[in-house]
Amino acid sequence: MQTILTKSPAAAAEFIRRGGIVAFPTETVYGLGANVFDEKAVASIFEAKMRPADNPLIAHVANLAQIKLLAKEITPDAQKFIEAFFPAPLTLVLPKAEKVPLVATANLDTIGVRMPKNKLAQEFLRRCEMPVVAPSANLSGKPSPTGWQAVYEDLNGRIDCILQGEATEIGLESTVVDCTADVPLVLRSGAISLEDLQKIVPETKLYQVKENEAVKSPGLKHRHYSPRAKVVLISDFGFRVSDSSAFIGLSKPPEKFDLVKICASAAEYAHEVFAFFRQCDHARIKTIYCETTEEKGIGLALMDRLRRASEN
Ligand code: TXA
Ligand code: MG
């Protein structure tokens, strides 16, 4: 398959309307989209990414009216979050409408819904004239793509089109909140922080996997965000640096590394980390030392991704 590169949201949307799959920028990471109601197109997303079939997709909307096509009910908590935040790097899990094919939700009776804030994403979605399901546009298990070049690296020849936008503003995937339980549960942390959510619904809490309970967000159990290099989390510099190693964090390291990225804030760290992982793989780095950060605001999401990357 030939992958077309374009800067035109209209041209990219045309591929969706004809049953194709298209990578597009959002404010979090690039997504790989298909018409939510086209089962064949949705199935081809799983194939192109080599994504496990039990990992549900997020549906992206251009406006509030489209949410009604996807969700059977907008729960009161979800309504509050929509009014407070949408469009935003925030995904709300709602009871699924009958019409949404089960292939999109990995057989769940719920669906994740998000309205991106990125202007090019909005223009693209408007022109698709239907909700678009999209996981991150990387090969399954690799770091999420924060620029179109990373999408190209993973998926050239496997998808119809890449809509070329800027590097993404945030760099980590959206916050996912289950709004179908008694209280809102944060299934995945992101740029809309727990503190932000609690200002709107104070009962909101982080979801903790209980033993013997089916995982609420199947994506959380899969291998994630991993460069080929080994990822090691550090909180000080009292260790011996091994061969071909890299460092990313907020402090200036005293030792010598082959690649170094010093970030001015947790937000910049979040913005840079996935691209840095890919850069390290290109440079054949063997070990990436990642400095830990305070688990507050975006720092909580950042630490979540760093831990997952270090577990592989
Ligand atoms: O920022 C983002 O969310 C990006 C951009 C493209 O929007 N998308 C993204 O998609 O990160 P993906 O597929 O890589 O991650 C989706 C996450 C997974 O952890 C999945 O398990 C969870 O959302 N999820 C999706 N639908 C769900 C549902 N119905 N119930 C529970 N979790 C769900
Ligand atoms: Mg992903």
C-alpha cells in the first residue's frame, strides 16, 4: 500500500470517507483514524498497528452532537466534565450506543469519547463528517508518535495517508476517565490532571486494579511506550553509567552520557520523552536513564509512562 503524505485536512478526510485509515495530529499524540461505523476500516487499524484485538479504541468527535451517535447516555459526571473541559486532552468512557460496532470497543459495552483541541485535528474531523476512532499511530508497543515523522517510521506502507501537522503540544496521551461507575475513575493519567478533575467532581479518584478483577481499561495491561533500549528510573546520580547510555530529566547530570536531554519543566519533559526514546534507538543507545519527577499535575502521567517503559 502506498502511504500518501499531505498537509490538507480535506484530502486526508476524503480517505476516511472512502473507508481508508489516516494518521492525524492531535494535541496529545498522533492518532490513526477510521470511520467508527465502518467495521472493515476499524479492523484494518488493528492490523496496521499490530494491535491486540482486546484493546478498545477512542472515538474522536468534531462537535458535541456527535457524542450522541456514540453514547447511549451522557452520565451527569460526564456532562460536567464536557462543560468544564471539552475540547481537551480528555477521554470520557460512556455506555456505548447500539450502532457502534463491537470491533471498535473490543467487545466492551462502553466507549471512550474525546474532542481534541488541536485546530488541524478539528478541521480534519469536521471534514470527515463522522466520529473517527483512533488509537495512537505507532506500532503496538512502541512509544506514541509526537511528530508525523515518527508515524512514517512505524507505519509507512501500512496506512493510506498521513496528515502532516506540527509536533504535538503535550506529548503524552489523553487522560481517560470512566464515567459509568458510582464515582469517576481515572483509568489513565494525562494532561488534564486528577486535581483538575477533582475541582469539577471532587469524588474523582485514581483507578486501582484490584486482584482478581478484570482490568477496566484493557490497554493498561499491554506492553507500552518502550524503546528498544533499556529504561532505568533514577532519582540521584549515585550510580555507574554503563556503555552507550543516555539521560533525560530536569537536573544537569554530573557524568558523561552519549545523549543528554535536560528539560526546564515536567511539561517539557512530557513533551520530549517519546521523541527522545526514538532518538536513542536511532543512536543505538543501550540504556536510557530517566530522572523521576514529582507525581503532581502532568508529573503523575509522566511517571506512569516512565514506569511502564521501564517494566519491559
Ligand atoms: O491522546 C490520546 O488518547 C490518543 C489520541 C490519538 O487521541 N489516543 C490514544 O489511544 O492514546 P490508544 O488506543 O493508544 O489508547 C487508548 C486507551 C487504552 O488504554 C484503552 O484501554 C483505553 O484508552 N480505552 C479506550 N476505550 C475504552 C473503554 N471503552 N473502556 C476503558 N478504557 C478504554
Ligand atoms: Mg497507544
